[in-house]
Amino acid sequence: MQTFCIRVTSNFERVAILVKLWIDSGPQDSCFGMIGDELLGEVRTLGRNLQLLLQGCDSDISSMVVEAWNKIRQTIRRLAKHIGHLAAFTGMDLHSDEENMDDSHSYKRNVMASFFEGARSGMESLLDIGLKRIKEHQKMLQKASSNMEGFEQLKKRSMALSVSIQNYLIELKKELDGEIQENMTCYVDSLKTLLTAASEMVKFNESSDNLYQMMTSVMRGKVFKINLGNQTRGTSIQNIKIVFYHVFKTSNIPLR
């Protein structure tokens, strides 16, 4: 019993420390912060439930043990969902050790389903961020005006690109609503695929944000230098196609 208590306490302390470090090192984003706070709350809940479990074992009260164990299993599923969300939102991979989970096959499947549900929610948040930035860029384009040579052509092409990206992200959101078969293999494979796509989506959002910042500066008549590999070019109408390629080649998400 004493060995079991030490093991439980030690593992919980490791989980609490790792989660806190992860949250503290995450992006300063309202969505990440909100889910991070919920994750920390569930870690505290897990600690209380573990304490209840140890008290029940120490007092040999079976009803207390059963109640605590059921609460722990429910908390772990909520933890898995939050972890899946944050992993997708930050483009991080997850290495689940489902084969060594000392639980029934149905519970393992439920935990993996929670990871997947969270990752899907995180991916949806990334798409929402991308769509929000696109709308902001389109509003800027609609208001922009200048006597600069080639400005209207640049504005037209920029809007066309923006609409193309917007349509593509909308289609991705629709695909997220698709159902998968409820078995362990499908959840594991789908989770890996989804997290890979989320990692590319993080890069895509960063790249498109760089593009929109550049375009905004061009629209306002500002001139600055952009590093393209080993070359440095001044911003001009002639370089727009080169910049488009440079920005989007960092992401493996194709543009339709």
C-alpha cells in the first residue's frame, strides 16, 4: 500500500509540473489560455480525486474507492480532450502509450476518442483564426486606395488570393465534421493524421499572417526589405509573385 501511494503521488507531481511548464511556454493567445486554464483545473480535480482514492484505500472503504476511481476515469477523459486540443492548436505531436494502459479495451478507446475530439476542436480553432485574419485582410483591401503604379492590379490579385484561401479553409472545416469508425485503430490513425494537418495549419497561419502584413505595408506605400533565402529584395509589384511562392512553400497545405 505504501509503495502504491508513493507511486501515485510521484506520478501526479510529474503530471502537474509538466502541464504547468507546457502552459507557461505556450503562445500568448486567448484560446490557448482558456483551454490551458481548464486543463490546469482538471489537473487539480485529478489531485483531489486521487486523494479521495488513497483515503478510501487506507480506510478500507470500498464505496469511497469505487467513487474515487470512477471520478478519476472521467477526469482523465476530460484531461485527454484538453491535451488533444492544445496539441493541435500548437502543432505538437502526441505519443500515446495506449498499449500499456492498464484498463479495459473500451476505456482505452474512450480515452483515444477524447484525444481525437480535443484535437479536432483545436484544429477548428486554427481554422477560425485563419478565417478571421482573412476577413480582416479583405476589409483592409476594400478600403485601400492609392495612385501607385499597378496598385489596382495588386489589389485585385490579393483579393482573389484571399478569397481562394478563404474557400479552402471553409472546405476544411466541413471535412472536420465527418464521422469516423469508433474503434481503437481508427482513432489512433485519425489522431495522427489530424495532428499532422494541424501542424501544417499552424505554419500556414504564420505564413499567411506574414503575407498580410507585407501586403498591408505595400498598400500603405511603405518600402522595406524581405529575405528570400539568400537573396534580399525590396518590396515592389514585380516581386509579389516571388513573395507569394516564398510564403506558401513553408506549408504543405495545398491551395486550390
